[in-house]
Amino acid sequence: MTTLPNAITFVRLCAVPATVWLIIQGRFDLAFLLFLGAGLSDALDGWLARVLDARSSLGAVLDPVADKALLVSSYVALAATGVLPDWLAILVVFRDVLIVGGVVMLRMMGMPPRISPSRLSKANTALQILLVAVALLLRGWPGLLPGAFPLALLALLVPLVAVSTLLSGGAYVLAAARGEGRA
């Protein structure tokens, strides 16, 4: 079923390869603008789905896929260009693969999980988005912030994202082991 929110989500999904290409090409300014636009479209499609009562099973799957595809791809591209550490991209990808793999495994065992993200998971996602946005912004407009502040900001965000990613991933593993649906 095609709805306006689903169409917006599909456009966001199509923005993923363009964002990655722009990062690889060193066009961090344009990648930042596209990443920002994708973030705004995520808020817009969710709002429209509620206001227009246009929620759909396709949207329930497509929206988080588009979100994760954009975020994970951005981490991989930023690591490939040396903007973010490789180990951080691996950690972010591993967490998401672990969660998706766990969901698939539980479904195959006849125990479909009812997953709802916790505050920790939402905070982790917010920190991951913030780090990508800040990295793109600082690379796209190098003179935007004075002195050593940009490096200090990244030096603060990288370990915060690493810790929140580890804690959030661990919470999902523990929730799955306990048979809970919230992590």
C-alpha cells in the first residue's frame, strides 16, 4: 500500500547511496545536507503517518530499515575515509547485525520478539546520529569552529558513542536472554 509517509521513507532509503558516495568523494558539506534532509524526512514521515492515520505494515518495516541503512552506511563511509575510527564503525555495524540476527533467530525458533527500544537504545541512536552530523559538519566546513574545539568535540563523542553502543547492544542481548521485549 503506497502512502505519502511510505513514499517519503522510500526517498530517504534512496538517499543512502548518494550520502555514501558524497562522503567517499570528500563532499562532506553536501553529505551533511543530505544527512540532515534525511533526518528531517524521518521526522516528517512519522508525523504524517500519525496525523493522516496512514500507518502501514510496510512503513513499520521500511522506516527502521531506512534509518539503520543511512546510519550504518554513514559510519562505514566515514571510517573508510579516515574521519571516524574503523573500530567504531565495526562496533556500530556489529551491534546492529547482532540485534537483527537475534530477531531472525528467535523468529526461526518460533518465538517472535516484541522489541521496543528503551531510553538507552534511543539515547544511543541519538548519539550515533549526532556524531555523524558533527563529523560531516566539521569536515564540510573546516573553519566553522575555532581552534582545537572540533577535535575536542569529536574526542568526546567517539567514546560516548562507543560506550552507548556497547551498553545498548548488551541490553538487547540480556533482554533476549530473559525473554523480554524491551532493551
